[in-house]
Amino acid sequence: MNERFMNMMDACPIIAAVKDYNGLKKCLESESKIVFVLFGDILNITNIIKTIKESGRIAIIHIDLISGLSSKEIAIDFIRNNTEADGIISTKQSLVKHAKELGMFTVLRFFVIDSMAFENIKKQSETVKPDFIEILPGVMPKVIKRISSIASVPVIAGGLISDKDDVIAALSAGAVSISSTNPEVWFM
């Protein structure tokens, strides 16, 4: 895993997750050095990433949310060849594996909805070997603690984090970082 990425997380453990142009503009005013891109399409994703990269930040694209791209490995090739993105987020193991093969940062996203998720997270993180896993919702400290203890990679907590208490609870439970679409969280 890239030392620069971890140093940026250590310096500011809050990842700005942007879902529109207003959020993109606002996140560039924050201290967040890592940006998760949760919007865009094949026509504008290159410019979105260029804007983030020009500000000296790491840009990670949630590939599943980019309109016009399929859920096939060719979508990763397109992102790699046509943008300056540093990595991808996906719920799809095959896309994360392919991005990793291409030397991109990878985040495998999980929605924790029941107790079966624990074994699934452990198994998939060992098989796929992403750089990080992201669990949603991120407001479950006991769950974060358990997942952090069984996962073979660092955990990012995301979803529903809305205040300083949520951030502190997630980090104290073992998450290395939190991601949020809430601009108020970016400026804490």
C-alpha cells in the first residue's frame, strides 16, 4: 500500500465523498486530502478527476456509480487509460481485483446488514486483497471493532456519519478513516 496514501489518512482521517459538483467545489476548501467520487459519467469523469488532482489530492472513483460504464473489467481499463484517478471503490470483487492488478488503489465496499456479513467480509478481503474495505453504515462502533479485528486490510467507515461523536466513535473502534458526503463533517 502506498505510504503517501496512509500519510494523508493519518494527517486527516476524514475522506470527502462527493456526490455532485457543489460537493466537489466545497471539498476542495477542506483539509481532506482524499476524495471519493460518487458521481459522474463517461463524458465528465476525466474533468472531475483532473480538478481533484490539480488540488494535490488523491482521487478514488466509485466505479459502480459512474453512468455509462459497465460492471465489467473494461470499465477499469477505461478509467485507468482516460483519467488520472488513483483508484476505485466497488462492491464487485472482479473490478477490485482488476484495478489492483493495474496498480490502482482499491476499496472493496460492503453494506453490513446482518450477521452473515462478518464471514463474507473476512472471506472476500482475504480473497480479493483490496487495499481497504469500506463498511456502511459507519455508525456502528461495535461492528467496526469486530470487522477491524477479522479483516486482513484496514477499514474505512462510511455512511450516516454526521457529527464529531460519530467520527471519534468510528476511529476509536478501529477504522483508519471515515468517509462522508456531509460537508459539515469535512470541516471538523
